[in-house]
Amino acid sequence: MASDTAPDVEKSAPGATTASLSDTPEAAPTSEKAPLSRLRALDTRIKSLSGFEARGITRVPPEERIKVTSWDIVSIALLWFSANVSVNTLAVSLFGPLLFGLGYLDSAMCAFFGVGLGCLTTAYMATWGPRSGCRTMVVLRYFMGYWPAKLTALLNIILMIGYCTINAIIAGQMLSAVNGGSMTIAVGIVVVQIVCFIVTVFGMKLFQIYERFAWIPQILVLFVLIGSAAPYFDTSAQSVGDSAILAANRLSYFSLCLSVSVSWGGAAADFFCYYPENTPRWKVFVLSLTGLVCAFSLVFMIGIGLATGVATNPTWEAAYALSTGALIVEGYAPLRGFGGFCGAIVALGLISNSIPSIYSASLGCQVLGRHGKKVPRYVWATALIILQLVLALAGREHLMAIISNFVALMGYWTQFMVYIVIMEHALFRRVGAGGPGFDWTKWQDKQYLPIGYAALASFLLGWVGAILGMYQVWYTGPLAVLAGPADIGTWVGTGFTMVSFVPLRWLELKFVGR
């Protein structure tokens, strides 16, 4: 990508990356200046590496965008497909039959439509990348306000770190199972984090190249898994429970599947801000939606099949009791040595999902404040890799508890955020309806950007609704009890957000003016 290594505006601006390494006074002793001088020299050398992306959250101006080819357009779908045709979502798909007692057909239908609905919001958010030239959390300043956007940036960092931690644990479990337990889970976790570190630190150019091709071995070994494990799938498995319980469990699993796919909404524009402003929005939307739905649907169907087999196959049941990764590897067991090789490829495929997550989280760290912005993106990426490594090593024996408590909870806020964006765009910013539109050159102008009173209030009210309707292991809201119990946190919270935002935003414009 021609503009990936373009000079970052921040480098020559006051408080930019290189300047941040020299905060000591001119009168400081030479001994104090020397370490900072060496840091500046190291920073300059790193950023001069071929293919290295020096830019952080600074907007990509139109003249620095890439010249889009047909390959670049197709790569939109490939990026999303490659990042999500990984077995971390397979761990979530197991919950349909194993946690909610749903049969194969019920689980498959809830997964497909839940994923599809969530992917619509992620694909919509992806269209803002080419249009603005800004990262997702910078784009949110125009909708949430300059200061409230810091809250969503923090939540997105937590979300991305959480998913990367899950990825590392599953990969470690699988690599350990492939080696018959002779290699510990911890070693597998470290291997995955090292590869993620290399690609993420270099940035967009290497990241795009990696994602364009990483899906090929993944899709091959997943098809092998289907051939090896499908004879043990119980596609005739029926859901259990009376009609009320069944309806509640369907809704809970549907909401969980939606939460997985909508979670990319806080990062979707990050990967396309180098595309030209005139890139057709419908192409970005359709290709993003295609890549997301195809990847999630394939992996969910495989996971649901494995889950139905646990109840009828004692070997699979024993493997699942050991770990989720061991269950996936056991699906390859009939292939013996070749199956172990395939299991290792699947485990390493989780890297494709972790790389964009770490990349987005590192950008979010710069959005949190001016001090965070001064720290180079690659430094934040390194720090986050280390943090994820520590979390994965600490939580490697408690994967399913991490997933069940984390995925649905973090999916709530993304949905509230996306609907605020949609309503602000459609009702208050649409040029054709008399709205002011967007001046993307003012991405850090606090006097131009909304203050965000309405967005913040609606966002917090959404959380009130989520708390009232959530159904988690550690807490069940009063509305969730009335619903079955069922997890209706997403729906109640979204309703609270949508109902409150329009009148609050109208009042904000009337009395504040922006």
C-alpha cells in the first residue's frame, strides 16, 4: 500500500511522537538527555524500516490514500473472512447445544440469523473508513463527542484484549493437545503471541498482506475437519425444555451470536482509512458483510456439530472435559498424524483474528488522551501483547468461564454505539436533509466536535437497560427473569438508547448548538 509508510503529520506537530521522547528542559544535564536521545534515534530507526506504518490516529488526507485496484476491493472481503474463519467463535457456538440445550437445527438457525444481524452493523461501520480517512474511535468523536468517545475507546480496548486472550488460550490448548500434552498450554500461548507481535508492530501493510492469504490454509483444514468429524455430528438432536424455556434459550443464544459479530463495530473503519474517499460505500458494505457472514456461518456450523457430538461420543466428551481446544483436535483423530498437523494449522489460524484486534486496541490507546497519542502505535501494540500474554497464562484453565462472562457483556455497548451513529447520521447530519455534514479535517478540534451530552446520556441509559435485561452466570436482571429467564440485555438496552437519543440530541442542538 503506497501510503502506509507516508510521513505522519504528528511527527512534525507539537507534542508529536518524536517530540514526546524529549520532554526534559534544555538546561538538563547531558547525562539525563542521553537516554532520551538514544530513544529518539531508536524510534527514528524503527519507523524507517521498509513496510513499517508510522501513522497512528492522525487522519489520512486524500492525497495520501492508496490507488485502489480490483485486488484491493476484493481484499475487503478477504480481510474479514480471514480474520473470522478461526476457531475462537467455534468456542462460542458450543453453547447452543451444551449450555442452552438447543438441538442442531435450533442452534444453527439462531447462529445464522444472530450473526447476520450483527454483521450488518459491523459492515456499516466499515464504510466510515474510506469516507473519513479516520480510525473508528476518531470517527466516533463526530457522533459521541470528543470526550465520550474516550469511553468507547476504553471499552473497545478491553473488548479486543479479551478476544485476543481467548484466542491465545484456545491456540495453546490445541497445540498442547496436538502434542499429546507434552507441550504445555503456556508454550503454545507464547508462540502465538510472538507471531502477533511481529505483524502488528509493522502495521497496516504487512497486516493486509497477511490477511489476504492466511485464510487459504484455514479453509482447507476446516473442510478436512468437516470430513473427519461430520459423521459424528448429531444433526437430529432435539432441543430440550418446555415452550417457555425453549423460547428463552433460543433468544439467549441468538443474542450471544449477535454479540460476537457486532463486536467488530468498534474497529471496523480502522482497516480501510487508506482507501480513497470516492470508494463506493455500497462496495465496502457488501464485501464486508459477505466476508463476515461467510466466515462466521461456516465456523458456527462446525462448532454446533461438534457440540451435538459431545453428547453421543464418549471420546469427544472426555476431550471437551479437558479443554475446548482438545475437543477440536479430537475431531481430527481419525486422521492420526495428518489430523495433528491440521490441528496445529487451525491453532495458528487464531493469529489472523488476534492481529486486527491488537492493531485496533493500540490505536484506541492513542485516542484516550494527548499523552497516549504521544506514545507510538508500535509501543502500545507491544505493551498490549505483553498484557494479553499475562492474562492468557493466568486464565488458561478457565476458558469457558471467561467466554460466558465476557462475550455477551462486551457485546452490549457496541450495539448502543452503532445505533447512536446511525441516528445521528440519518436524522441530524444528513446533508440532503439539511444537516451540516462532516468536516473530517477537524477530527481533533474540540470546538467543532459535539460535546456529546446526548450521546453519553443515551449510551449510559442503554447500559441501564442492559443491566435490567442481562442474564449472566453472576447476575440476572429483573427483566431477564420475567423473560424466561433469557438474556434480553441487548434488546432492552438498545431500546433505551434509541428512545432517549433523539429528544436529548434535539435539546442539545437547541441549547448548546453542536
